[in-house]
Amino acid sequence: MILLYQYVFILVLLLASPILLFSARARFGVSQKLGFIPQSIKDSIKPKSLWIHAVSVGEFNAVLPLLKKLKESLPDLPLFVTTTTGTGQAMAKEKAGSFATVAYFPYDMPGSVNTWLDAVNPAAFLLVETEIWPGFVNACHKRNIPVMSVNARMSPRSFKSYFNLRFFFKEVLKLFTVIGVQSKSEAERFAAVQGNSDNIEIFGNIKIDGLTGDATKNGTILKEYLGDDANHFFFTAGSTHEGEEVLVLDAFKHLIQNRQEQNPTPKLVIAPRHPERFEHVRNLIRQAGFEPKSFSKSEKLGPDDHVFLLDTLGKLMDCYSLSHLAFVGGTLVNIGGHNVAEPFAFRVPVVCGPYVQKTRDLANALAEIDALTIASNNEEFKSQMLYLYAHKDEAMRKGNLGRNWIQQNLGACDRALVAIKKVLAYDA
């Protein structure tokens, strides 16, 4: 069955080859994904590395606290990190390049997979979140390479697909030594697909363990661009997607139009999710009637400026630390949402849209304690944003609730670390 899957994968790849040739985003790392390994990477691979795969920026940021714990707790364990996207690769090299070998993950076909496994010969393979590559997992199993996952999630929507195809996926999931899930509900869904829960453990969400930042230690560089005037109110729209910037700018104009004299001057920061959209978003800001200042041009937000474009990677958390209110993208359009807990690390309240299926457990938990505000439509988003802008005490209350919830739910990385040590036969 897996061999048939890989033949289908090759066919799909051949059909998609025009996209790989002409799409700059899709071309990232194609040669490595096809199994051509640069000599520089071959030379840097250390025997019996722990191979960690994080598809993109979100998954890499999620696993970064665990990578740091691994480096601290097991300093002699070599780390090999792969990503699929170019943005994820850039982030991995920036944040982990000093202590790990970084490369692109191979396409899930025999030639590419076996070439990389021959070169790396990992002690174990660790998958972050949702990607399940049957061919790769099966190849690891044949070589007696333990396969683990952390932060594994299966949304109710994707569960239906997995369950309908459980005749295939249950056999793949059984090849995992440990499936480390985020929550009890995730454990139940994985168990329903697999037919048992023998290899399923609840670690919790490792994204939470990375949310321990102190606002006094972040944002130093960005303060030079944004300033921290007490008379300013910073609203940050992070990880935005196509269609969301227009809605955010409309809500921001609504806020300006309804501002009361006693309220601070509103300022908007927009941080698009994908770098290739930076210039497009700059034009959208201008079309909305604002002249943006931007990080890439080293421009400072002056007293008469309203919108700042964060056209860089790796600074979003710093920006949240300076904010008074935040929007987390992928929720006003049907993407499924990004990490809605991130701004709460700095006691910053969050308003998001209704599309939170990819971060449902986090969103539900924060909404249940009245920390997260989930707007059901665009008009409600505008009104909730205005309400929290005009009611400082209520905004602070929600921010504090979110921060306290984070503190109460730390520990996923420690549980994952214990499981990894056990699999690698280290003393736990």
C-alpha cells in the first residue's frame, strides 16, 4: 500500500513540475528535496544525529524551546533539522544553525528518502505537528530508526479524512514509537484512527513552553522604530494572509474614526506571514490611505504616521511585547489560524476571527477563560477591536488571564524530553 502511495506521489510531483519550475516559493530547496545533498551538508552531518523535521516557521518556532532543552540536557547529541519551506529554512538557520545541521526535507519517494537516510543515518526521527509522510516513516521502520512526534494534532475536520482512510493511516501510525499529542481530544482522535492508544502520549502543547518571554527583555531594537510613548496604542496584526490586511486596515480606520479624545493615539503594525507578500501588503496599506514605514527601510514611526510594516522574519514576538492589542492571522480567512497564545506571553489581549481549526484547543481554552476574543464575522471584529481599545482595564484583564493560563500549562517540553531520552536509551 505504501509503495502504491509513493508511485502516486511521484506522479503528482511530475504533474506539479511546472509549478516547481516557475514558482519561486515552490523552488526553495528542490534539489535537496530530490535527493541531491550539497557537500557542505554532508560534511557537517554527525553520526547518529536526532533528526527533527519542522515544515515551516510555525512548526520550527514551536519546537525551538525543545531544541534548546535538548542542547542543554544532551549536549553530546548531534541535531539535524529539516524544513520544507524557504521561510522555515531561513528561520532554522538563524535560530539553530549554530548548534544543528540544517537542510531541506526530501520528497516522500524512495530515491530521495533513502539517499538522505543513508547520509544522515539518524538515531531517531522526530516529527513536529501534523505532517505524516508514510514513505519516510516506513523507510525508517525498515532501518530500525525510531519515529516520534511532538505537538501532534488532528483537527476535527482532518480527523474525518484520516478516519475514512484509516485502512491506510492506521498502519502508518502504528509504525511510530511515540505519538506525542497536544491534548486529550487529540489523543482520542489519533486512537480512533489507529484502533488503539498503545503508542500515544499526551505531552501538551510545546508552543506554550516557548511563551515565557519577559517584555522587558524583548523589543529593544523595535523600540527604535516604533517608540514606546505612553500616549500611543499599538495594535499588531501578526502572521496575516491574503484578504486579512484589507479587513485589518478597515477595522483600524474604524478605530481612528471613533476614537475619543481621552484615548491614546492608535498605531498599527502589520506583519505578513509570507515574505513574498511584503511589497503587495505595502501597496494595500497605501491604497487604504496610509503611507507605511517599514523595518527593511530602517524607517521610524513618527508622530503623524499610523502604520508600520514589519517586513522581516523573527521579530514578531518582539513586536507583540510592545503592543497593547493583537490580532493573530489566518483566522479572518479560512486558513485555520496560527498560535493565538503568543501575544499573551506579554499580557497582550488577542482578537481573532472565527477560523481557528488549526489551533482549536489553544483557542478554546483561552476563550473559555475569557482571555481570547473570537469574532464571528468582520463587523464583530471591528467592534471588539474598538471595545478593547476604548476599555483599557478590560483589555488588561484579558491579557492577564491569558498570561496566567500560559504559566499554568507549561511542561510539554519536559515531558517530550523524557520520552526522547527513553527512546534514545539515555537515563531519564
